[in-house]
Amino acid sequence: MLVRYYDYLFMKKNTHFKNLTHKIEKILKQDPNQSFNYKQVAARLEMTDANSRNHITKALVELVALGIIQEESRGKYKTIPRKDTVIGIMDVSTRGGGYVVIEDWEDDVFVPPFNMNKALHGDQVEIYVYRRRKNKKIEGEVIKVLKRKKTEFVGVLKLQKNFGFVICSDIRMYTDIFVPISKINGAENGDKVVVSMEDWPEKADSPFGSITTVLGKPGDHSTEIHSILADYGLPYAFEPEIEEAAAQLDLEIRPEEIAKRRDMRSTLTFTIDPKDAKDFDDALSFEKLANGNYEIGIHIADVSHYLKENTKLDEEAFSRATSVYLVDRVVPMLPEILSNNVCSLRPHEEKYTFSAVFEIDDKAQVHKQWFGRTVTVSDQRFAYEEAQHIIETENNLIPEDVSLTGAAYEVQNEIVNAVLTLNHLSKIMRRKRMSAGAISFDKVEVKFHLDETHNPTGVYFKISKDANHLIEEFMLLANRKVAEFIGKQTPKKTFVYRVHDEPDLEKLENLQYIIGRFGHTLNLKSKQTISSSLNKLLTDVNGKKEQNLVDTLAIRSMSKAIYTTENIGHYGLAFDYYTHFTSPIRRYPDVMVHRLLQHYLTGGQSASETDFEEKCKHSSDMEGLASQAERDSIKYMQVKFMQDHKDNEFVGVISGVTEWGIYVEIIENKCEGMVRIRDIKDDYYQFDDKEYALIGSVTKNKYQLGDEVVVTVKNADLVKKHLDFNLIGKYEKTQ
């Protein structure tokens, strides 16, 4: 262990010598093969007076006694190479220091603030691991930052006469960034900016950087949305050369290309999407066969026809890897001419598609399958609400005052029958999945009604109904069957799979403890009982006050689904083989799947596993960033919505309890905020980690996870995307 006892003794006498042994140690570690005498160390430290050199000599002797350095020859000192070093990823704590996550280690290693040595959140670091003498807990010291996770940060510029500092928005960024006046690049005091970290000199408390982008004034809607994207390194516009490359594409449907494809333009085809969707990347076709079975086609926009490998357009799509769905906008993976035009399966337009076509009987059994490139025409576009109307009423959507005759009436009648039949089949497929152990995560999605200036005027919840499940089941069918088709071939062929590992038992046990507060339980005896009891839990909480909390905690107990070339199956869907084939407009892995599938359909050899595994990792990483940005945008809009409701009282559920306060989720709009423990004035409250509660020292009043309370808004901070609540008290239900 690195003992700072000598530091402590003369630090009390003179702050000039604070952390002296630590500084000496760092100097020797920078040149591990070189020996230093006390004069050389003093010169490096710029402490050359006689008193300072005397302290340095004593510190060197102390470090030798502790076994941290060695005296190689008389008066010459050298660092001792450490063997107890490991490499991991730094997870910075908001309360100081950080934890290094090390692969295959059960526990993370705590790194105290004084041992961070310029490591930032997400950095890959090498640490020295040691045990504290008192309680023998493992701790670490960062020896070297191997790779920075990011070098660009979002923050607010505080401008002085000859320099500025950017105070970063991320609370895990524990240092501000110094910016010389020559690198302000037109930013003004108080602007929200993107700053690039360029250097962190050895003796500097803060890193040096330059401002690359001025985002605007804090609190402005456009500024905050662009800040969310910038904070995760996500773009919000295409460079002119990318738009130009897209504009140069041949968008015509050519007879010579049609001749290479299966022509399905005369087959009844339609799309079902959200009512505000602008890109339609999947369609269903339906035909009843003479033998009584159905031929059902899942037709996907053939993005790979236009997005050629090794082009600027493809490089940009791969870099983005996914579209980002923020609360008020979509940041697309592809330029609009592709995403909303040529690749969008708009009604009554001929489109190139990549299809999975199945012959299915009335019991949803697949008898035949075919994969390949097609050309299709969508006969009609449905919103989910319209398709749901057909399902619920078994009726069409033609207004009463409009009469259809002849071919138009026949098409309309066929589509209604198709929707009803597909709904029947989808319910059978869904029941089969559930009985096989699939988990039904139908988490409520928070949506906002926005006015023309993007201000939230109301909150509503997106809930999946039969029409949503209809589309979901046939997309799952296509994804599963494509993965099986390639995955079962011998010899093995490189492919892109979407996999989902089994949940961690410890996380499930933690979930078990929390849901017990609400009277629920899980059966953790086997894989099958876990799945069935999770489904029962999600059904039991549906519509109850704790639904959103339990749904969120259940999802967090699961492993994360990722892209990889190594197939381990998909636990949540209960599939042995699964991929993403159905959304190439918005997901780059689907583009890779299309390319690989076509390559193998034409007899191609197995692709490079190494290359595709790297692409899979990048896609998974970008998906994670996009998800975080989406969550941040929802949180931002919730805070913005609550700004206008500061005088209202709300009933909420305690969704979290910590030593610094309680988190409360408002039932009617799912907005979550914090009641700080110091703001609860009726008693002195302390955190009980066993009870998941704050307990009053005198009154013994208890605020526990799952309790219903009444709150008002104390503060709504748009910049930090944080809500603070006032606690009125427990909610007393009236008869």
C-alpha cells in the first residue's frame, strides 16, 4: 500500500510539501529505467532551495523503506516495477474517485480521488492494485491512461480577460478545461460549447483545450438538444459532401434490375407504421394459396442496393451505425433522399426490396421459405391506429359517404381480410414464443404533445396493442429465419447475430428483494421458472402505481443485447438464432446482414470474422450511445414540462432511496425527481440500506421504496436535466 505518513507529518507544517512522496514517485515512474539522485529529483520538482532538498532526501529514504522505490547505487534511486497491475475501464463516481471495471473480475476496484492521476470516465487505464492496511479492502492507483474514451466535452464557457474555463456539463467530469484566449474561436461568456481536450501538462491542475463548436445559450431548446447529441459524440447534420454523394445516386427503377429480382408488384402489399413515421422500411404481402395455406412476404427496403461498400456514403452510415430518436426529432443514419424517399416503401411506388417469403398454414407453421431480392409496390399505408380499428371492428376504414366499386373495392376488402388473418397468425406465434420462455417487455413509453416551438403541452403513453404485436411477430419471424438459414449451414459462415445472454442471478436476487416490497415474487429455480415468473410479474404490475419502476428494474436485471459474430442465442426472445434483418434504413447491422445474406445466396465464401466482429462492436457501442441520448432528451423534455407546473401537487411513487434523499416518480406523467434529505424538515432522517428507507430519528416516520407521496416542484434545471421536489407528505387515499 502507498503510505502517505511522511507527507502527513510535514504537510501540517508547510503546504509547499503536500503530496511530496506521491510527486517523487510519479517522476521516477515516468522514466522507469533511469536512476535519479536527489538533485535531479529536486530539479524536476522545481524545489531547489536547501530546505526543499532536505525534505526530498527524507522522502526518498521513506519511499525506499516502504519498498516503493529502490536505491540502485549510493544516492541513486529508481522505481520498482510493479507486478500487481491490471487493465480496466474507469467508472468515475459523482461522489469522488472512481471504480475500475476489470473483465472477469467479480468486484470493481475503488480508486481514491488522490490516485486518479488524470483518468476520466470511460478511459481505459492501467492500475496498481493494493490492499488497505486497516480493513484490507482492495484499492487501486492509476499508473497510466492507455486510451481516452472521449476528448470532446460539452460545457459552459466562463471567460476571463486572457483565458477561459469550460465547466463541463457531465457531473462525472471532475475538472474544468482551460482554454487560451487564442482558442476561444468566437465564443462568448456563458455560451454552451464543445471543447476539445488537447493536452494535460504534468504540472497543470486542468487540461488544456480549444473550443470547436458554439452550441448557443444554456436553456435554449435547440442548444440543449444539440448539446445532448454533442455530449455523446453524435452528429446532428450531414456534411455537404455526404448530401452530394446521396444526390448522385441513380434512383430510377430499371427494367434490367427488375429482371434480376423476383417480381412481386402484383401481390397484395401494405405497410403498418406509427402515424408520424416518415420512413417505411418494412411491408407485408399476403396471398391465399390453392392448398389453403398463406404466402406471406416480409419485404424490407433494399438499402444495400444503393449503399455501396467503400463509398463515403457507406462510411458515414457505418460511423453513425444507427438513427437516433430524440423526443422532438430523428437524426437519421442515412440522408433524407434515401431514408424518406427512395428506400421508403411509400404507397403506389415501385421499390427495390429484400424479402423473406414464407408459406404458412392456419396454425402458424412454416412449410416453405425463400430469401432474396424483389421488387414490390405497397397498395396502402396504415397507421397502427387504423390497423387496430380493423382488428377491433373487423371493418374497413372507408368513410361511409365514399362508395368503392370494382377493383378498388376488391383491394380494400382483401386488405381487411389480410390484416385479420395476419393478426390471427401473429397471436399464435406470440403464444408459442411465450410458452417457449420468451419475456414480454411491453414497457410504457413516455411521449409528449409538442407545439410548433417544441414546447411540451402534454404527456401521453405509447402502449402496444394487437396491431403493434402483428408487425412485431412477423418481423421476428423474418429475423429468426434469416439467422437460422445462415447459422445452420456447414461449414460455418461468418454472420451478424443479435444475441442476448441469460440474466445475472445476483441482479435477479436484488430485483426479487425490491419487488417484494410491493408483494411480488420471482421463482429463480430454473431458466424456465425465471422466464415464466418474470412474465407473471410484468402482467401483475400492469396498470399499477409501481409498473414503470418494476418494468425498469426488470429490464436492468437483464443482460444487454448486442451484435456479434458468435451466436449464443437470444434469451429474452427464446430464440436459438436471431439477427436484425428488418430495419436497414435505421440500423447498420441490418445492412451488413443483407450484404452477407446476398453474398451467401450467390455462393460466396465465408467473410472475415475479425472484420465483422469489429463492425459489430462498433454498432453495439453506437446503439448504446444513441439510447443514452434518447433517454436524456426525454428527461430534458420532462423537466421542461414540469417548469410550467411548479404550483401543482402531484402524487408519486418513491422509486429510489439513497443516503442523500429519495427519488419520486410522478404517477400521471412518469417524471422523476429528487427530494433531498436536507429538505425534509419535520425530523432528522437517516438512510437505512436494509429497509430501503429514510427513517426519522425522533418520530420514526419512514419513507420507503414504493410508498406513495405528494410532491411539488422545487426546481427544474434544464441545463442539468434535473428535477428537485418538495415533499408535502405521504399520500392518504380517500374513500
